Amino acid sequence: MLGLLDDYPTRSGYVITPVVLWAGGAGEPTPNPDEVAELYRPPLAEIDHEPRFLTIPESDAPAIQVPLFGRFVHAPTGAVLHQFREVVLHGRPTRVAHLEQPVFAWR
């Protein structure tokens, strides 16, 4: 394990603890099809893009959208990707637990 990113509490009542690790030649991951629709392995350059921060009427906190593969990834995944980018790729201490999820994720 290389380290942990910030815990991210979700609107649905879960807390995500992102773990950064180097798997080396560990082989291909086998996702559980009941939990994972698609598996992506983007190169680091693919996540090195500025996010969008949106204002939504339902919250005082900014909602984050991270561009990836021609679409936008919202929090919590977008928040985790943003923090990884800032800390790992650019060496900038960045907090993300305050970033809002889109309203459709508030279930």
C-alpha cells in the first residue's frame, strides 16, 4: 500500500476510503458483475484534466465533475479521481470531502 486518500462520506450513508497501491504484475482484476458494470484502466494522463465545479440550488457546496473518456464523472468517484490527480500527479495537498454529489446520487 502506498497510502490512503481522504474518506469521502456519501449522501447514501456510506464512507469510501480510497486506497492507493501498486499492484505491479498482479494480473487482471476480476470484478464482481453484481457490483461492477465496467472496469476502466485509464493511463495517468487521462485523469490529468481540470474538473468542473458546479453550483446547485440544493447545496452550498460545489458539485464536482471530472472529464474522463468523453463524459463527466461525478462525485464520489469524481472527487476521488480529483484528489488522486492533485496529490499523486501534482504533489498538491487537496481535500475533497466537502465536494458535493449530484442530486441524482442523494439516495
